[in-house]
Amino acid sequence: MEALYWLIAAAVFILLEILTMGLTTIWFAGGALVAAVAAMLLLPISVQVIIFIVVSLILLMITRPLASHFINNKAIRTNAESLIGQSCLVTEEIDNLRATGQVTIRGQAWSARSKQADKVIPQNAIVKVEHISGVKLIVSVVSYPEKLNTEKNA
């Protein structure tokens, strides 16, 4: 009879996993199935519970990182997330203190701020998108405009 309860628990965990698709309860379904086998072998309920807990935790610790890696590996960054790491052109001087700055990336104008709070980035500099804060790109300098490069070298 205890085996039937473990099988029902496994079915509930599998159903919850199907409903959520979050890789959260499938590990407990595996633990419940092994506990059902223990019940069929007429092991005491305390041993069945310990087996359920141990097997569930082992499955969780060993297989979840692998499963998460393969599932998240196929995720494709879309929309604004895909801009992170891309280079763009400064079309208006970026000055965090004055709250000004604009860049053009993929033909679209974005408000931008410097990753370094005290750094002013001149127009025509090439910057890299570090992350996005609200509707502003947070950028760092890749290269300065040629005119400034020759002035710095002189």
C-alpha cells in the first residue's frame, strides 16, 4: 500500500513539472519512484523517507546543473539584450553629470551613460554596450575619435 502512495506522489510531481516546466519537481518524482521500489521490498517507512530524500537531493545536485546548462545554452538573446557587448558610435557627447549622451546602434538612437561616472565621452567615439539600465545604454570607451587620438599622442 505504501508503494501506491509513493507512485501517486511521483505522478503528482511529474504533473507539477509538466505544468511549470521549471525543472523543479522532476527530481522529487525520481526520489518517489525509488522510494516506491523500497516500499515494494517491504522496507520500513522511515527508510523509504530517507531514500526519497537522499535520491531526490542527489538527482537535484547532479543533474540540475547539467540540465540548466543545456536548456539555458539554447536561449537566444532578443531585443535590447542582444545589444550588450556590441559596439556603437557616440552621436552626442556622453556626460553623466549633465545627464546627456546618445549613441547610434543598428540604425537606432539610444540614450547613453558612461560606465565610469566621472568620464566624459566625446562625440564620434566608439563605445561598447556594457549593460542596459532602464532605457539607457551603459557604455565604456573602445576608441576615441581620430582627432582626439592625435592630440593625445602629441
